Amino acid sequence: MLIRAVLIDLDGTLLDTAADLAAATNRMLAALGRPPATIDAVATYVGKGIGMLVQRAIAGDLAGNADPALVERGLPIFENAYEQESGRATRIYPGVIEGLDRFRGLGLKLGCMTNKAERFTRELLRQQALEPYFDVVVCGDMLPRRKPDPLPVLWSCEKFGLSPAQVLVLGDSLNDVQAARAAGCPVFCVPYGYNEGMPVAELDCDRVVATLAEAADIIARGASGA
């Protein structure tokens, strides 16, 4: 693979945001008179955007078949709570900074691709001092369709000025794999993120890497012909 850019997922790949999402979720559930959810449960609800997270949390399962009236009430409660909670307990995963620095050292362009709304994404990247790394940021409310649709990937490739075959997608879930495959990009997955209950070993990714730093090492070896 001749990789010239890397497009990286946010929640579960760059950042561990589950504790903050769970705190906001439980504030919403309490306001609706519903039982609280564990951090582990909320982590499985992540991946399809805030609207689906709210549906899943209210329903208490991945199917998310919740009462539409409760979802309508719960969504603004969640968003208000998450504005206050976002970033409080969020942490950068091990190997992320090393990987980003290594990517930059290889002369690669970098992008962040997420289904999270732009206002939350930009603030998290600023809080964690990650924003300067990225040439492109594409969020869930910026385009007509989001992951697993390939549009955010193709939009990012266009912004990079590169063909999809030159852009590696790096994520943690089926959303990332499906979007990458449909766009024609290679895709690596990390095993530590939020995978909606589907282990990455079962996904159609090109490789499972322990960290972003490992992904950078693989790209470096490929570039050197090793």
C-alpha cells in the first residue's frame, strides 16, 4: 500500500469518551425516570451518532426500539448534559500521540472522521490538544450522510486531493470498515474501542493493530519496501 493520508475515527480510536457519554446518558435517563446504564453498556451504544445513542439508552439495548415521544424528550436533555460532561473524563488512548507524531514524520496528511456533531468534536480536539494534527475534520452533521455511508470518506479524500486507494481509514467498528470498503480505501482497526458488540477480529478489515503507533510502523515499513 502506498499510503499518503490517514483518516482516523474519534470515539474509541483516538479518545476514550465512554465515561463522559455515560454521565450525560444517565442524567438524561434520570430526568426521564429510567434506570441508569453502565459505562460498558453505553460504550456499546456508541457509533451511529447521538440520536441512536439516545434511542439505545432509552430502550436499554442495541436495537434502540424506544418510544419516539421519550426519544424526542430525551435528545435535548442528553445534548445539554453532554455539553457539560464532554471532556471531563475523556482520555487519549495509549499510542495515539506516538502514532500521530509518527504519521506526521512520514509526511502523511491526517484527518479525523466521526459521527459526532461538529460542536462536540471540535471542542474535544481542542481540549485534548489534538486539533493541530488534522488537515481535515469531518463530523456527523456536516454532510447529508454519515458513516457507514462512504460519503464522509470520499469527501475527505477529495479534501486531501488523493484517491481512496491512497488513504488509510483507521477505526474501531463495522461503521468504519463499511465506509472504507464502500469508498475503496484500505482499513485498519484497533481492538480497544467501541464496536457495537462486534469484535474487530470478525470485521473485514485489512489488519487489526494494537495502537496507532503500530499502524504507523506498518506504513513506514511499506513505504521503505520492507
